Amino acid sequence: MFGKVKSWLGIEGVKVELIVPEEVAFELKEISGKIRLSSMNPHVVTSIEIKLVEKYSRGRSKEKLTDEYLLGKIDLQKEIEIPADKAVELSFKLPYSLKESEMDELESSNILVGGVVKAMKWFENVSSTYRVEAYAKVKGVALDPFDKQLIILK
């Protein structure tokens, strides 16, 4: 009985590991990577969702605001057998499109205003961080395994 509960909760279940580059040139509009799936017991993964998320922050202390934007997403809909104590690797390409704020558009459109906009962004403490997330749906498991990796878009 304890084994069934552990299996249902995903304990000793499928582990998801994202293998993505630390830095990606934003002009590429695509992230190439791999997902490594492994488990102590045999399982069946029914689908994998991979997405790129931007965490956009601005403001300081009490006035700090944070938003998250989905920049790209793919769904791999296929059954993958994960044997016990063996890793399975899948390659993927995640297309994305960046969302520019009004300040970013103004900064890139006019060289004279660009310096002023940069100063305003520094003063307002504007920053973005990017992460790739992968979620796997596993047959017979209530809690889906996942992994997240921070990347730098330059």
C-alpha cells in the first residue's frame, strides 16, 4: 500500500532535467535544448510542456511590481516509456517572441532618447529575468514532475 501512495505522489517517480544553454542570443528566436527523463521505476510519460517565461520587475521596495509573460510554448504529445534506472533524452526547439515595452521601443527607435530611457529604466529599477520550464504528465501520478532553468537572453 505504501508503494502505491509513493507512486501516486510521484515519490521515486520520474525526474525531469532541462539541459539548455546558459545564454541565448535573442535574435535567434529559438532555444535548442534537451530534456532528460529518468526514474527508479518504470513509468509512462504522456506529454511534456516546455515554455519560456519572462519575469519583468520594476520599482523599489514597497512599490515594486512584477509581471510574468509567456514568450513561447510547445507541447510534446506522445507517450514515452521510461525504463527503470535508465535515462531517456529528448531534443527540442522552443520558438519564442520577445515582448517589448513602450520604453524599450522608444529606446531602440531614437538614439538621442535612448540614453534618457536607459537612465529612466535604471532609476525605476527595471529588470527582466528569463526561465525555461518543463512539466511532464505521467500516467497514474497526481503530482507532475517539473524543472526550471534560468537563462540569459542577450
